[in-house]
Amino acid sequence: MTTAPRPHLDPHQSRTREPTPYEYKLAATLEEVFTEDGHELADVVGGLNARQVHAPDGAPWTEESFRAEMRRLGA
């Protein structure tokens, strides 16, 4: 019995464009926060603010603004 090869999965297959510099910085900082500060929403918001990586409008993150930005970026 012959099986068909599985298609290659591209981790960026759902991406429609290159991430912006802001998105790259946010992603890198989130990895750092998850490693050093924790995974709870309060830890993430606090870690981003402590590193002065602010929301797109330049304001410090709140739990609500972080949720809204994750929804926007995931759309």
C-alpha cells in the first residue's frame, strides 16, 4: 500500500503580509515576558508595561487593550 506524502505545513501559511516592525517587537517582547514573568494576563500586561512596549496608541497596556489588540492581530 502506498501512502501519499503529507503536504508541507508552512507556519506562516495564514499570513497575508509581513509583520510590521511593531508586530515583530511585540512578539519578541511577549516571548521574553512569557519566559521571565508568567503567562497570566496580569503578568503579560505588567511585563509589557515594565519593558515600555506600549499599545499602538502609545498608552500603557491594560487587560482590555491587550485583549482588543490580540483580537485585531488575530483577525
